[in-house]
Amino acid sequence: MKHKTIAAAAALVLSGSAFAQSSVTLYGILDTGIELVTHADAAGDKLVRMPGITGSMPSRWGLRGQEDLGGGLAAVFTLEDGFNVRGGDTNQGGRLFGRQAWVGLSSPYGTLTFGRQYTMSFWAIADADALGPDIYGGVGSLDAYIPNARSDNTIAYKGSLGGVTAGATYSFGRDSAGTGNSPGQGTCAGSIPGNAQACRQWSAMLRYDASVFGVAASYDEQHGGPGAAASFFNGAAPIALASSGDKDAHTQLNGYFNVGQLKVGGGWLGRWVETASPALPNVRSNIYYLTATYFVTPALIVDGGVYRTIDRQQDTRATLAALRGTYLLSKRTAVYLQSGYLCNSAKAHYTLSQGGPGSTPAAGIGQLGVMAGIRHSF
């Protein structure tokens, strides 16, 4: 009787697992090459290196999974690690899954997830900025937060109906590891007893996508706390955001349209840093951009963009132009050649290359960068 009971229980478990279909996918990107950057220090020296952070895309590997729970409900998760190919070390402050680490539930009404994940600033700009996290282009060359818009301790929701997508995130403390959540933010662990607002972050997005065009808007607000700061990446000292009443907010409006083999995108990104202390400045910046992608052939892609940033309070401005050509050797492997030029105003130290530290020019000096690289995805 005992053996029959065990056999019946095993059959029941096996029967249940047959209905709960699940899958786990291993995926990744390896992207590296050689770059030359002029005026990479105050003395005007050039720099030749294998960049460590990004090329045409940041290198990463990850696991993505889904289990069908029935009735349109599914359990989902993603674990994603960022690393550099030149040395094999981990990015995002040395976190094992610094790019993404979340689990949640997906249904016809949207997806609700918990963990370390992207804010809506990342999802809102994904289709309007053709160069995105590229080493010489993308809004990220002028505001490094945007391609690194993530937060720890985060609840996120995103759902679509027709062509409309709405999403929101809320973080109880955006840097639980204390290693710096995103460039220029300092550290802000949050979840402080007696101060529920410290290191909190929330974001929201609304977008509409049709067959040939799309528009998007988002808002992203971070509160200050112990170790928090705001850098405008222009050479000026970061602004300390020690009070939970301090704010660092990003707002954006953008769009794109397709005409045959051509895709054009553009938009505006506004940033407002507001401090509770009258001794610290409130600073606002605006970034405007226009990008395009053209499929010369199914295997040859040319894209580029022009980006302009204006910071009146700190009297810094810059214009960046970038051009990239990519040839697809296969569905998974591509080679590319790209170049960018950055023009700084008299007091600005914006940096052209997102390939890692050590390439900041003297104030008012422009930079030229050229990179040849290879990218493989799996």
C-alpha cells in the first residue's frame, strides 16, 4: 500500500508538470574592438585602447525564464550580468547580476516584477535614439544615467493595450549594494528607519507605437540620502544630495518614424536637480537629439546622430555627432566601424568615449574618436 501511495503521488506530480510548461534561455552579447581618442587628457595626448564598458553595445550574459501557470498567467524572471571582454571583469560595481535581477508574474493585464531592473527612462528612449549605449553616440554620451537607468529594491509594472504601453517603477532604495547604482549618482542605499523618503526613486512612462511611427514620454525622480550625488558629466563637481528632500529628475519626450528602409528618431531630455539647502545650486540641463538608421542592404546598416546639451547654470554646452557602419556577417556576428566628434564650450569637459574612465579632455577642447570592433550574440 505504501509503495502504491508513493507511485500515485509521483504520477500526480509528473502529470502536473506536464501542464506547467517552462523554459530557460541562456543569452548574451560579446562586443569589443580597438579605439583611438584624441585629446584624452589635459595635456592633449591621444589614447589607444580596447574599451572596457561598451562598443556598439555593452557586453553581457544572462538567463531568462518563463513558466506557464495556466489561465494566461506565467512566472517570469531575468538574471543579467554585465562584463568587459578585454579583462573579463564585472561591471556595475562588481555585482554578479548588475544589469538585471528580477522575478515576477505576467498576465494579459501586464507584467509585475520585483528586484533590480530598468526604470521607465530606459524603455521610453529605446526606439527614438538609434545609437543608444554606443561608445560615441546616444544620449548616454552626455548623460550617462540614461543607458544605465536601473534601481534596486524595485517594483515595476508594464502593460500594453493596442498600441499603448504604460509602465511605472518604485524603488525603496536604489543602491542596496552601496557600490554606486549608476554613473554620477554616488551611493544611496535607502530603506533608512525613520526616513522613508531617503534614496527612494520612482518613474512612469506612456508610449504609443503604430506600424510606422511611435511617440513616448517618461518621468524619473530620485530622492537624496546618505552618499547620494548628481553629476552632469561636464567637468563640474558633483552636487551632493544628502537630504531626502533633494531631487534629481529626468523628463523626456521623443518619437520615431519609418519610411521604407529608413528610420528617423529624435527627442528632448530635460534634467532638473533641486536641493533643499539654499547653499547648493539648483541646476537644469536640456539635451536635444536627432538620429537615423538606414538599411543599405539587409546586411549593411548605416546609422548616426547629432546631440546637443545645454546647461546654463554651470555655463557648459556641447555638440556631438556620430556615424556608424555595421556589416552583418551572420545573424549573430557583425563587424563595425564608427567615429564621433565632440565639441565642448569654453568651460565644458564632456567626454566623447563611453569606453571607460581616463579620456576626459581639457575644458573647451574637442575630441575625435574612431573605433573598429566585432560583436557576437548568442
